[in-house]
Amino acid sequence: MAITLPDARQLSDEVLQALRLRALRGCELGFSETAVADLLGVARETVARWWSAYRAAGVEALPHDRTGRPRGSGRTLSVEQAAHLQQVLDAHSPEQVGIAAPLWTRRAVRDLIRREYDVTMPLRTVGAYLKRWGYTAKRPSRHSRDQDPAEVRAWLRQTYPAIEARALREGAEIHWGDELGVAADEHPGAGYARRGQAATVEVPDRHIRVNMISTVTNAGQVRFMTYRETMTAALFIVFLSRLLQTTPRKIFLIVDRLKAHAAAEVEAWVAAHHERIELFYLPRHAPELNPDEYLNNDLKGTVNAEGLPHNKGELQARIEAVMRKLRELPEHIMNYFQHPKTQYAAALDL
């Protein structure tokens, strides 16, 4: 990890004079002006000026004036303007303030600056401002427009706490479940290529696809089953039957409202096994509340990292290999419950 040195223009006169003397000492020992400049965090031209003055007339000839533009001078935006823009970025989406963009990108921020202050700023400069303000580019989390905030609040404040309290009283395990489809032509990363040339990857038939259903617990447990067909009520019941075989305890399984999960056949089967399992449904359009979604992201990011499979059998074997590895990493699984959207479901400190 690189160490960031303070701007020399902010140093006191005494500290700056000490830097000058250390620079001269370094040059005397044979270090290049570039090496000395890099070590002390000043410009090479500054070291060259100090060294030339010293060689010409000694220490007394060292320049004591401060060169360079004071930090922050010459910036396009004032402190007040910058603070206002950050408030907008923190509190609103682009669409909410009339900017035609789904996310705050450099272009969207540029358009905001132009509209608010009639300043046309290069994208590179916009990026420098964002970096200075502490913003970094991130893969966006998805949030459905159809999500009902009241339903989410009820889940977080009443519904889930009641499930958790019952599980504690009855000694039940809470599992969060979800399905995932993995395609053989999906590659998670980027590749390098010559400037102006595209990075290419040879992909198999796009119809090669394998599915998986899994559950996770906040104690780090993982259960999974791969399958190649579409999830149906009958297939979901097969998974539930296998899930019950993994523990003698009762299971509270939390899933979304997929048609197969809420089918009449499933309701009848669960009712017949009520002493062993109960189903609970997440709020509609709220996948970010399901910790198992983060396992899905983990799997998709690693399953094809070492190369693309050639057929369904190879793809299925890779999925199962990754899942078996994750099954042996309970602390890693528990980290899925540390995301801000899933911390509500993290294990209680008993």
C-alpha cells in the first residue's frame, strides 16, 4: 500500500528547510534528483533548483521563497459550490434532480455542474473533484421501482424480528434461500488488449446453462442443489426434502415469492411437515434483503474465472466444486450478513 505524503506547500518554514537540507544530503550521497524528489514528496525541478543554488554558493544561497500555486487556488468550484454538489449526490438520484442518467457518473455530475453553475467542466476534471470529495466508482446495487417501502419497513421492524424470536424459542434454524442460473459463456472479469483493439474470449454455446438452489444461515452453513431444468413446485419439494435431511432441527426457510415457492403443492407439503419446516416470504421486489443473493454474486464471480466450460457437465461440476469450497468457509458465509442491507439478519450476540 503506497504512503501518501503531505503537500510540501502546507509544511511550515522550519520543516521545509529541513527538507531542503535532506535533499542536498541525498544529492551529495549520489542519489539522483528524481530519486530524492520522490523520496521527499517534492518536484524534481525543486530539488534541481536547491542543488544548483547550493553548488553555486553554499547553504546560504538556498532559496527560501515558496514556489508553486497554493493548494486549492485556481479551482473552478468554490468551497460552497462543492459542498452543495456533494449534498445533492448524497441525497438524490440523477432522475430526482432532473439529470438524464440512472446513476451518478462523471457525465451526470458534469451535467449537474453545468446546470447549477453554468460551468462546462472536462470529464477528467469532474473525476478529479469526485476523487477529492471521497467518491469512488462502484458496481451499483439494484433497487426495484416496484418495491413497497412500507412492506420493507414492516419486514425489518416486525415480521423478521418475530421470526427470529420464534426460532430462538423453538430452537429452529433460519435459512435464506434463492435460485441462480449460471451460463457457460459468462466471464466475470476484464482482459487487457492493445490500445484500440478489443479483448476477446472464445465462448461456448450460449444455451449451456445450469441452475442452482441454495440456502445460507447466519451461522455460516450452506446447502445447495444443482439442476438443469426450470424450477417447479415438484423440484422445490425435492430440495426441501433434502434440506430436512441435513439437520434434526426445525427449519424456518425464507425465500422470495417465486411461483414455484408459493404453489399449492408446496403449501400442502409444508403443512404436512409443519413440525419440521415453515416457509416465510421476503417483501416483494426486495432481493437485497436476502443474504443468499450475495452467495449468488460470489459464485458468479468465481465459477468461470479459470476458463469457460465446454458443456453442461463441466459447468455443473464447476458450480458444485465452488459450492463445496464455500461450504467449508463458514466465516466467509457469515460475511454475507454484514452487508448494510442484510445486517438485520446477522447472528445475535448471545
